[in-house]
Amino acid sequence: MTDPMPSVDLETEASLLAAPSEDYMSARQLAFFRRRLLGEEQALLAAVKETAGHLQQAETSSDWSDRASTEEEHTLELRVRDRERKLLQKIREALRRIDDGSYGWCEETGEAIGLARLLARPTAALCLEAQERREQTKRRFA
């Protein structure tokens, strides 16, 4: 089996965007996105540990306004943690798509998602048009 992340000739965003269209989702490009996703995953896991540690260290106060402020801070931290959990799930799904060969291709239309969109949102599973249709439908029926 070949190494999924070759260390030779590391890609940059500029070189990805300058690559010919026939190089779309080549081994080098997939390795670039795998590294980026793994880096984001590690950063999120570190943030989750920090948040969990902070919540465990919180002291309770007898003053009602201090207690209310602490509760509000915890609520905000838990919201952020929930967003991080959802993003972590999307990152892991994107890594699975890299492994199964479907990364970079729209789950709805089968068209290329595009490098610019993937650079902006490496977890994207839909091309821009499909994502816009989904958001319009969600707004219409929400």
C-alpha cells in the first residue's frame, strides 16, 4: 500500500489553485486536504480538552450574581463545545470521503466541488449550487 501522505513536494494553496483541471483531487491534493483536516481535528480536540478542564475547575459562589455570571459563561462554553463537536464530526466524515475516493465531489450532483470552495471549507460535501438549493429549501420549510 502506498503512503497516503507523501512528504515530497508539499502543496500550497497557490499551487493547488494553479494546477491544471485534470489534476483535480490528485494524490497530492488529497494529501494536502488530509493534512489540513487532521490539523483542524487536532486543534479542535485540544480546545475540547481545555474547555472540559475549565468547566471542571469552576468554583461555585454564594453570591447570586456571581453564580449567574458563572452559569452564563458555562452555557456559552457548552454552546461552543457543541459547535466544535459538530465540526469534528464533519472533519471525520471528510477524512472518510478522502479514504473512499469521494472527497471533492458533490454528494448530490457528482460534480466537482472546486478547489476554492474546499480551501475555504475543507469539510464541504456539496458544490456551491447544491448547497444553495439546500439552504433555500431549508428556509422555505423552516
